[in-house]
Amino acid sequence: MKDFLELAKARYSVRGFDGRDIPDEDIGKIIEAGIAAPTAVNYQPIKIWVFRSEEARKKLLSCTKMKFIEPAKVIFAIGADPSTAWVRPFDSKNFADVDAAIVITHMMLEIHELGYGSTWIGHFDVNALAELFPETSGYNMIGLLPVSGIDMAPSERHSKRKPVSEIVTEL
């Protein structure tokens, strides 16, 4: 296993995919990473859909303008069921979306560790997705994760970070 900081800094959003197939074993590891993600009070209000068939991927692609993901042979969709998520009692904050975001992050890191690329797609029509795939109804659909081999270098923006002083406040 890589040093975690090395892994976190090396992973980048891929917008150029080579269309490589992803073996079942690696798909299993990516799913396992998502399931291993911590969720509030371990309620695990998340659902992961795997779009592998050409028909399912084409239908899914009709829900987004992000056509650069078309070569990806596997696209994960991650949603959360707010009715089964933990709710903070002090302000009624529902943690479904937070839990799903953690799951997606774990999956993206595992994807990179396995040598593939991904990017978190948030720009998609949730209503169109629910119409085409009714099983996604009732979930807060948080993101799509296309997975494939990488056919691009990191963006020049990848390593640009705000200084610690702008992000961290010590009290």
C-alpha cells in the first residue's frame, strides 16, 4: 500500500479515458472500498449501481452532457437514501449525502490505486436517470464515477492548492 498522502496527492480527475475493460476482480475491489467507507453511526444509507452493459451505459450517458466519459466500460452511480441515514439531533442535519460523498471518495482512491482513472460527475439529470432506471428513485443521486484506463496527464490545476493559512484556523 502506498503512503496515504502520496495516494491522495497522486489521484486526479481524469477526463480522457482509453476504453480499457475493467476485470470483475477490480470492480469488486472498487465496490469493497465503497462499502468499507465510514458512514454516520454506520447506518450505511448508500446504494451503488454498476453500469456495465453497453445498453445501460448508453441510457446513462443520455442523462449527462459529459460525453468524455463514453469510453469508460464501467460507470458507477452512487446514491443515498435519506430515510435510512443518521440525523444529527441538534439541528436535524441528515448525513445521507455526506455518507455517499465519503463512499465516492473511497472508491476514487481505490480506482487510482488499481491504476485506473475516474472523475466525480455531478452534472447529470437525476429525473431523467430515475425515469430510465426507476430503481434509483427515492435516492439522493450524488455522483457518477466512470472508470477506465487513463488517456491524459493531470490538469495543470491538479497541484494548485490554497495555502494552509486560508483553509485552517487553529483555535
